[in-house]
Amino acid sequence: MKQSLILPVLTLAASAALAGTPVPDKNAKAVIPPQPEKKVVTFDFQERLRFEFRENNFDFNDGIDSVTDDSWLLQRARVGVKVQPTDFLTFYVQGQSSLELDSDRPNVPGALGAEGDDAIDLRQAYIAIGPKEFNVTIGRQILSYGDERLIGGFDWNNFGRTFDAVKVHYAPTKDWFLDVFASSVVVVDKDEFNQSDLFDGNDTGRNQVFYGAYFSTAALCPLGSTTDFYALGLHEEYTVGDTDFATLGTRVKADITKTGGWDYETEMAVQFGDVKSKDLTAFAGHWGAGYVWTKAAWKPRLFVEYNFATGDSNAADGDVETFQNLFPTNHKFYGYMDAFSWQNIHNPAISFSVNPIKTVKLQLDYHAFWLADTADAWYRANGVTAVRPINKAADNFVGTELDFTATWKATKQLSFLVGYSHFFAGDYLKQTGSKASDDADFAYVQATFDF
């Protein structure tokens, strides 16, 4: 075929092929593929095992072979079901089984620091009504705000913490929200159904009511941080007199993705009112700053902080100056041995962490502890138990703690935690109690499976 005929032939062939092709309709609607149906009923399951070894964590005395100088296995299983027939209505129920195995101490929750047993109980049961912008949650639920220094789920504990509560949540934009709630904390009972003061049927009980408002916004501070303000109230009834006090506070926390790696946070709170009919005036503060090398290998993070909370200078003067720690998750903040709370404390600390790979984090923390006032007690992480008898004349340096932790997110469902802590006893321990001032050790291995 002559070259002069090639182009006309190809043109005719292409025209014939296109003749049978329909012309697109500019007014036709795009075909949208069918979307998967949203599940009305979903289930969740968690199994957690943690082996712990503790030596001198409670008495700091090598000369006493206490039942708390021991090792044990903590087992916890949670099963939940969520029913969500519409976007405006959610029902959720979660059961829990918590056991402390192979321990010499009593398996009663709280006895001699024991996690104890609660073989099966109701952890959560609530109904949420309304869209995500404005809704009400009624029933047994978790309350968690900020870093959980005052209100948290305390998930490190084998039981955790929940409240029987009514909570109103308002979040018209992604930049801020306001929660208002009224609640009563659920008390774990080894042999009975776990109940809060509001529903235990005990007219002679403390009738606790914990209530408040929590406001959080990302629009207030231009430095890439979240700013919170809160007002909290606690009411309890006792034979020696009622407790009624308020906590007013604020929190600022950086978002390192917006600050170029600079990390900073602060939280401060004041309290006033009555504690068992005694006048309460107290203060607590947390200040911290650091830097994350986000573009460097292993993404190292260095952070320094200082924690302070007032203590009481005179137990007989009718006034209370001890900061009330409310319902925190203290394990995260004042040393992993859980020997301190946000009460009567001076606590400078430094932390360094790296991520060798995306799923592994190694961290080293160093804490130093002084009592704010030796006329007050040294309070454990539960905020109630005094570690040693009060000795106003004692030196206020309690000691230092070194914590090493390693976390590994093996799969989407499986994670591991390994930790070791050593407490170096200070002069306060030598001058109180039995005069023993021995160091303490804490080691643990934890595996968590989520489905």
C-alpha cells in the first residue's frame, strides 16, 4: 500500500471504531459504588496479663519478709458489646474479670496494696443519645480529662476506674468542647456487685457526688497547643463532718506536630472548701518542657518537669492544706513504683526516650522526691495510704527513683511492656518508722491482646 493511502485508511478505521461508542451525557449523574453497611452490633475483647515482682515497695526494710515482698500474676479480661441502631443512639455494656494469682497477700482489693480479685462484674453500661456534636451519656462510664492528673480511668490498675454518671458533651466544632457531668465513683467489692455511693442503698454511707465542667480548646493559644479550664466539686458525708470543696484549674499542652518538635505542658489547680468540716486551702502545679528530634534517627525526646503539691503544716489547727488528688491515674506521673501522689510533694524529674523502630519505644525516667511539709504524711499513689508515720522533725528528702520501660506494638492486636524500677532511699526513711531505709525494686512484664 502506498504511503499516501496509509493515513486515510487509519482515519477511516478509527472513525468506524468510534461510531459505536456512545457520547457521554454531561447531565448524567456519576455512579456511586455501594457503601458497606454500618454494623449495628459490634463486640470488643481485651485480655491482659502482667507479672510483677516487688521488693521493699511498701516497707523499705530488708529485715522484714513481708507478704508484699513477693511476685504475682495479674489477669484481666474485658468483653463489651455496642449496639448503635442510628448515629444518634448508642448502647454499650462491658463486663470485666480481674484476678491476682499466686500471691501471698490477701486477694481482697486494696488490702496490703493488693489488686485482689473481682471474678466477674459490670464495668460499663451506658446509653448515649444525640449526635457527636451534642449528646448525653447516662450510666456507668469512664471519665477521663486532660492528662488524667485529676480525673482518669486508672487503666494501669487491674480493675480500672468507672463512674455512675450523667455527662453532657457539646462540641460544635473540632476546635473546642465542653463537658458537664455529675457522678459517683464505682467501688470495687470482691464478693458483691460493684456499686457507687449513689446506688448502694446505704443511707449511712458517704453519699459521694463528684461533679464539674471541663472546657478544652485548640483555638485559644497560637503556639500549637491545647488549653483547658475546669471547675470541679466533691461532696462526701462523714460522721465527723461533711466534705464539700471546689477545684479550679487550667492546663496547657503542646502539639509537637505544630511546634517544630518543641514540647511543653503545664497544669495548675487551686482548692477551697471543707474536708470533714475542716477548712481546705490547697494548690498543685505541674510544669514541663522538652524537645523531640522528629527528623532524627530513633526520634529521641528529652523532657524535664517539676511537680508540686501543698501539704498540711499543722494537723491540729482546724485547717487542711493537703492537696486532694481526686480520681487520677497517678501511675503515669510520679514514678512507676506508685509510691507517690500529687500531694505534699516536690518532684523534679527528667525523661529520655527513643524509638529504634516504629513499633518499639525505650524510655528512662529519673525522679527526685521531697515532702513539701514533714508535718504531713508521705502519700502513696492512691492518695490515702501513708507510707511512714509522720515525723515533723525528719529531713524532707525521701529519695530518688529510676524507671526503665520498653514497649513493643507487635501487631495491631498484641502489645508488650517490660519495666524495671529502683528506688534509692533518702534521709526521710532513715528518720521515720523502724529506722530502716533500704532501697526498693519493682520489675514487671505485661502482654495485652485487643480484639
